[in-house]
Amino acid sequence: MASIRNFNSFVLSAKVIDILLQGITFTWSNHIENESWARLDRFLVSPMILSWFPNLSQRGILGSISDYNVIKLGEPYVDWGYCPFKFYNGWLEDANLIKEVSQGWTDCKVKGSLGLVLSSKMKAVKGKLKGELEETGGWRSLERIG
């Protein structure tokens, strides 16, 4: 019992937070007739980490053949909204793609910060590809991968 008190004292003095375990109560079991259980594994995080990831949780996963249950640290799925970039596999099969991208990149002459140059060149390539799409009317039905 002294070791449990020492551990709890450490958690308090280190000012870390023991995140609520969901899905299971214990992380270890001896799997014998007089079974005993314990919560040996846990994630301890600082308040700063929780301020960055307020929905952080740990979830126990049953079904291990080991004495230990797996626990997973994570956040729920987040829908980030509109995906600003699309890539179609069919583009890789088009002979003009490399030429169009290269031409759009080299035709764009911008001076300024690296961020401004990169952003301007990407917009130029996008415009070049978009123009090609509108002219040919193609590629829209091809498989999207990103």
C-alpha cells in the first residue's frame, strides 16, 4: 500500500493528470482461479497538453491474449471540413500532366518571401490544370485519392 501512496503522491507533486480510462476498468489481470485485477498502465499528461487537446482520452481495448489489455490514447475523429487539395490517379496516366505542371511552375515569375513565391507558383499550377480540365472536359470522373 505504501507504493500506491507514493505513486499518488508523485502524480500530485508532478502536477500531471491521470486521464479517465474508458471502456475497461483494469489494465491487468492474472487470469487464474482467484483472479486479481489492477490498473497498472495509464497515460499521465500535463495541463498544457490538455489545453492543446481538450478531448484527449484513453480507451481500453479488450481481447488481448496477454495479461494486459491494450490502452490507446487519442481524440475523437474530427471533421476538418473542406479538403483543399484533390488528386486523381488518372492524372498520372496523362502525357501532358508533367508538361502542364512544369510550364505553370516556370511561367510564374514572382519575387518576395519564399511563402509568397510558393503560394503564387501553386496557384499558377492550379490555374493551368483547371484550364486544361475545362478545355478537355475530362478527369472529373476519375478516382480521387486525396
